[in-house]
Amino acid sequence: MSLQPAPSRHIVWQSVITVISAAILIGAEVFGAAFAGGWALAILLGLDDTGAHIIQGLLFLLGVAIMVAFIRNAQRIEPFRR
């Protein structure tokens, strides 16, 4: 039984840069909306600053989940390695 070396895989930098650039743009929108939405919901519900921060934190976590899903899907479309 002979062991053969694994085929060499290199990083496709153009795909990496494309996905990171899109993630920065989409992340700015998602997290900006999370903070503004949390502030607006707190005012709508008549909450104090602590309530606003809690809602913003929850929406921020939702934004993190959205960004993780985006990166995973983007890697399927634009593979980082070949």
C-alpha cells in the first residue's frame, strides 16, 4: 500500500476578495439595520435604554447568523480553493 501525496490546492484570491468585499457591504447594512431597528422598536414599545440595548443585541445576533449563512452560501458559489 503506497501513500500518494494529496493533490495541491491553491487559494483563489479573486474569489476570497469578492466574498469578503460583499460581506463588508452586506454586513454594514445588516448591522446598521439591527441597531436602528432596535432603537426604533424600543421607542415604539416605550422601553428605556436598557430595553433598547437588549433588542439591539438580539437583532445583532440575528445579523451574525445572517452573515454566517451568507458566507457559507457565497463559498459554495465562489469556492476559495481549487
